[in-house]
Amino acid sequence: MIKRTDLTEAYGLAHLPAKVALAVTEKPSGGYNLITLEWFMRTSIQPPMFAISIGHTRFSHDCLQQSRFFNLVFPSVGMKPLCAMAGSSSGREIDKFEQGKVEFTWGKLHKLPVLKEAVAVFECEVVTQVRSGDHTIYVGEVRYSWANPEQKLLVYQ
């Protein structure tokens, strides 16, 4: 039987299994940053678009305010340690690419890194953004897509 409860209990029952993604952004001072995301979605088929939600206190928020490009990365199972590190440390303090020994090739749109171990990567240009409480939702139009069908998608149980 359904009962009224608080948000934490209800969300705890509903959010797993969950997919995660990574976003690659350009640092204002040069170099690149990674952030682990649970809040992302496809928003349009034509033109193809994805939205990502980033907290205002996050370094990636600062990055996206400076550079209007991001790569949305769907990680493989082997990328789980990278997702954990990218989600628990700040790019203000460490180089996540160096720390995570990330292998990549250069993208075509804005030369952001395309992670080699990923299942899929979408190079996006921000076309709009919306403030949503303590987050900003960035909507990016997909300009280039990359796929690695040999990899298995990371899902958290």
C-alpha cells in the first residue's frame, strides 16, 4: 500500500538502478574537467539535444559559463573507478584526466576529449540554459556522435 513519506525515502526507492554519465568541460584556465552526472536526459530528436543539470557550486558550472561546449560521455563498466573519482573530487584542486589516467582522442567540434573506453560520446554545443533552483540545466545540441559497441554500459544497482 502506498503511503505519504518524505522525499529522501521515496527517491531512495525509485532511483535505482541508475545510469550515470560524465561530462567533459574545458577549464577556464586551460585543460579539461570531468564531472559525474545522474541528472541528464535527451530532450530533442531533431535537432538532437541532451540536457545536463549542474549544481551552481560545482567547478563544471564555472567551466560551462566560460565555454559553451561539453561532451556527454556514457561510461563503460571499466570506467566505474573514474566515475567515482570524478564525482568525489573537484577539478579546481586536481587534474581528473591525469589522476584517472584517461585515454582519449580529440573531438571534432571544440577539440574536447572523447574518452576511448566510453560506450558512447556526444559532442554538444550549449544552445540554451535554464536556472532550476540550485542547479543550471544546460541544453546542448549534438554535433558529433561516437560509439564503441564492444563496451558494456555502466549501471548502478
